[in-house]
Amino acid sequence: MIRYALQCERTHTFEAWFGSSDDYDAQAKAGRVECPFCASCQISKQIMAPAVRTSAAPPETAPRDMMLEAASAIRNKIETDFDYVGDTFAREARAIHEGESEKRSIYGEATPAEVRAMQADGVPCAPLPVALSPRRRSETH
């Protein structure tokens, strides 16, 4: 796993984990790396100091494993307990926010432009944590 400090075109800064630098490059090229604040896919890597080990101790994996397990648990909870509304997410979230639809927890897909518009209008929304396939989970341990 590799952690990158990233920045979007609107200068929001955030960090993200990738299986390798090639994984980051492939996801960025496919437009799958997006800012958690504004959903922009115009992302660049920032300068980061590398973690340098001065002893022969094995790298600590507990924080990474805890992060992956927490992200997986959050995603599973949402997929189990929330209503999936597909690509009508932005329209349904706005209707719930404005009291035009019953209040309930939903998830689905939205374009970056839809996310920006919802955020500008105060409609609460957030990206789901990335789902790791069983193969990827076993590679992280």
C-alpha cells in the first residue's frame, strides 16, 4: 500500500491509499480518483516526505488494516441499511432535503457536477468508501 497526498483543481487537499503507484496512475487516468470535498477528478499528487525506517522492525500494519476494515464496515452498513436509488441519487437527495420525498437514508451514483450542485445548495452527500475485492483484501494483509 502507498499513501499519497493529493490536491484537486480547487486546492482541496486530502490523502488516499493505493495498492501501488501503478494503481494510482491507472485510477487517475480512468477518472476514478476524485476529491472527497467537491468530486473533482482533476487531481494531482503533492510532495510528501517518505516514511524512513531506521530499524529492522517489520512495518506496522495494524493502522492500515483498521482503516480498511472500518471503510469496509461503513460501506457494508450503507449497502445493507440504505435504499439504493441508482443514478437518480442527486434528484432523490434533493427531494428529501427539500421535504418533497420521505426522509430516509439513500445511496447511489451522481456525477461530479451533480455533487458540486448539491454541496452548493447544502444538500448533504458524501462519497462511499472504496470497496475492496476479496483478492485485494488478502493482498493488503
